[in-house]
Amino acid sequence: MKKRAAIVVTLIVANIAGLVGWTRLAPAQEPAFTIHKVDEASFTAREPGDPFFILMIGNDGRPGLEGIRGDGIHLVGVNPAQRSATILNIPRDTWVDIPGRGAEKITRSMEFGGLQLQVQTVAGLTGVNFSFAITVGFDGFRALVDEMGGLHVNVPYRMFDRASGADFQPGRVHMMGEGALSFARNRNIPNGDISRTHHQSLIMLGALERAREVSKSPFDTMRLLAMTTRHTQFEGVGVRDLYTLIALGLSIDPANVRTVTMPSAIGKVGKADVVFAAGGSDSLFADFRDDAILQGH
């Protein structure tokens, strides 16, 4: 009976996905997200409670810009058995060894070798093996947030920055796509890049909260799936993979998601302002990668 029900759900998902253009967006369309399966193992073949890891990259791709960089770098570890997750934030200016390129800011991995090199670089820094990598650009991010009806974000303090357009009072703020993007890009704040990467994780928490608000039934979950596929390009990811990811995400209360930024120190290499991984980074990475839950940090 359970097997028959699973087949029915899969067929329904497949039909909805087909209606919204599941397989690949036309080249002229700008996807909000690209989801890439990193490992070869079937996601749905894993044990239901096994922890898994996703690399989420907010890229700075937009018309007129040459070279796309990893503007926001976040490792998401999910522990389905515990219904918990951790977001580990890596500042974009972190000075690392990029395979084949030498020492550089981690943000340039994507510029040098696309999403695959970005994955390799972050994995080399943290020792985390990712199941999926997800990247999102400016235009698609705005469109998806708008279609979701906006997000509620907890703004930690007064923000005003002409460069990014951020203009927020502290407290819980409802943001549409343009506002959420300005909040995520604002670097005119204490500790600059280090604080900004934490603020980007607050956007992610707001997105999870909003997704749970609009998904009160299996039909609502299907609608959310359809919305996601309208803004997404897929590389090696199947219908069941995405449905499983969405269902797992909706099962996690945002209160059970912890967000932590890599211990960091601001410094210089030549004239460039950079961020160095500070003491305690290695133990944090080890604590994160064993089961996606931080016991000692």
C-alpha cells in the first residue's frame, strides 16, 4: 500500500513538473536557482535519517557584469532524524587555496571554474562532502521572493546604505524581492563581510518560515514545488530528489535551525581586504560535518 501511494505521489509530481517545464529552462530565461547534484548516489536511496549537506551560493550574476562570483556562501547541513539543521556561513572574502589557481578570495572560485570549482574549494576548506549545490542570481532571487509574497526577516539594527539600497529599522521586517536583496548585499555594517554573510542566513530562515506558512496541505506543497520549478534549472536532479528536499525542508521548524558564521579575522593581502579563517574553524567544521548538528559550538 505504501509503495502504491509513493508511486501515485511521484506521478502527480511528475505531471506538475512537466506542466511548468521541469527538464530545463529555455536559454533565454533567467533561472532563480540552479540545483546540481554533486554526488552520484541517489538521494532517495539514502537511509531516511541520514544527515546530508547542501552548498548554497548566492552569485552576483547580472547584466553587464563580466564573470560571476560566489557572493554568499552557505553550507546547509540537515539531520532528518533530529528534524534539525545548521547553516554554516563562510564570508565571501575568505582567503583560501583554490584548486589550480592558488591563494585567492573564495568568491573567485566560481569566476574561475563555475559552480564545480566553487564546490571543490569549499569542500577543501571545510572537509564537507555535499549532496547538492544550489546557486541563485540577483534577478531570479527577486522574482522568487516576490512570487512567495515576500519574507519576514529579523533585522538586527538600523541599516542605511545607498550602495545596496538597504534602509531598515531594527525588528521584524516584511521584505519583497528588492528589499531582501538589498539586505543581503549591504556591507556598510559593523564587521562588513563577516556580518553580511550572517545576515544572508537570516534571509534563508525567512524563506523557510514563509514556505511553511504557505504549505499547510499536500496540495500546497505541490504548488510550492511548481513555483520552485518555474524558477529553477536542474543538473542531474530528479523529480523525487526535489520533492524529498522540499518535504524535508517543510518538516523542520525554523526554531530548530542554527546559523553560525566561521570564526573569522579581517586582514589584508597586499592592498586587498580579506578574511582569514580564525582559530577554532577546523573544530567547527569537524563538529558540523559529522552529523550536521553542532554539539561543541
